[in-house]
Amino acid sequence: MTGGSEALARAAYDGARRAQGVDVRLVNAADAGAAQVMAADGYLFAFPENLAAISGGMKSFFDRCYYPCLGALNGRPYAMIVCAGSDGRNAVAQAERIATGWRLRQIAESRIVCTHAQTSEAILAPKTINEADQRAAGDLGEQIATGLLMGIY
């Protein structure tokens, strides 16, 4: 809603595209379905934390896709980036539990990008993600795409 997670997702997407020969897709959680999840070889989930939990849009995605994909994703690689106002750990823990249930293989430590938004005005304001965090997101995207290309994952 405020652009932070989108900026991180786009940076990860751009990084993944540096691994030429990998079909990379950037899909909004609202538009993603079980068929797309099952068709992918790996995943980089990027989403905001809202009220110390997975954002509603991402939670809806997991709710729609969890059971249709259960048992079909075993061993596929994933990583995640959470854009948080102050903490992000609970959102990461929730999403990692879902990934564990899907039997995904975590290929990197989950990354929390903290915007330090603490007032209602700061929380609702458009977010600017610093260059270092965007570069790290790009590197993570490139890592997962390169690993898939090389057959490591």
C-alpha cells in the first residue's frame, strides 16, 4: 500500500533477471493462484508486515494456495523479504511456518527491511527503500535465479 514491499520485490525481480536463461515473473499476491505456484521452480516472497503479522494480501494468497499446493512443492527453494515498520519477526515466523508446511527449502535467511515507521502518518506515508536494502534484495533475487539455473536448488 505504501510502496516499500513493491520496491523490494522489483529490486529482487531485477536481480533475478540478471541470471539469463531463467524465466522470472513478478506477480502480485492478489493475482497469484495455486497453478502459478505449482508451475514455479522457486520463490522469493516479498511482503509487508501489518500489525506484527503477514499483511492481509499475502495472508490471503497463502490461504488460497496452501491446501491446493500441499504436497506438490516439496524441496523447492524459497527466500523472503519483509518490509516492516519496527520489527517484522512475527511476520517472518508466520511465513516460514507456511513454507515449512509446503516443505520448501529455505536458501537464505529471511530478510527484514525496517522502515522505522512508528506514527500513523509515517506508517501510511509512501516508503522509500534505501539503496543498500534494494541492492540486497536484488542480490537475493539473483542468488535464487542463479542457483536454479545451475541446478543447485
